[in-house]
Amino acid sequence: MSEPKNNGFEPNIIAFLCRWCSYAGADLAGVSRMTYPSNIIPMRVNCSGRVDAEMIIRAFEKGADGVLIGGCHPGDCHYVNGNYKTRRRVLLLKRALEQVGIDPKRLHLEWISASEGTKFQRTVTSLTERIKQLGPSPVKNDPANRCYRPK
């Protein structure tokens, strides 16, 4: 079986990162000069629990080929239970994305603490490779394939 050709495709990945843990983990990877793909566009949020379905759907509509949500490890959330809400929300949203023709593998949730720069690096690298294999988002350039229409 041959690998799919991506014709130089480089994915755009929006990363919603918790300010207390995941964003700090990304910062640690950067100051430690760890190399990882530059496909990530980081968006700092106060808590992964504040990332709602509309934000994720809009990211896909605006051209994201993949979305990463990074949060504190369960039990370590600065807002007590934000990451538990995130876990439930992502599970439900993956089902909804599948219903509208977006591969649920394009949405990834990862718990990354401030001291896990290496984990951030591995996560970004593996997610970028996964999205490259999937190819461009079907929503990106097809207005008829929109899963959300603003009022």
C-alpha cells in the first residue's frame, strides 16, 4: 500500500492552550529550543474548560485543518473542574464533527503541564503528522460544506 501524497500540504493547526499549564509547557519547549513543526497557532485561554464548541467549529471554518486543546492534568485544574468539562465537551463534539463530515481525528485533547515541554513537542509533532496524512480540511475551501453559519 502506498502512502497518500500530500503535494507539499502543510496544515494549519489552532491550539487552544490553558494559560496555567499547557501554554507554559509550550513556552518551556520554546525556551528549551526544542524543535517541532511550526504549524501550530497558539491561542492562550484561561482554562481549557472555556473552549466551547463554537470556538472549535469557527476554527475549522476559518481554515484550520486541525485543532489541539491543551489543558491541565485532571485534578490539577486551577479552576477546579474545567478540564473535566473539556473532556466531556470534546467527546461530544467529536461525534458531532463526524456527523457533518469532519474526521474527529482532526480534534485532539491533551493534558500538558507547565513542566512537560517535551510532551508538548511530541504532541505537536504527532498531531501535525496525523493531519498531514488526513489532508486539507473538507470545510476549508468549500462554502457549501459549512457546519456552522453565523446569524
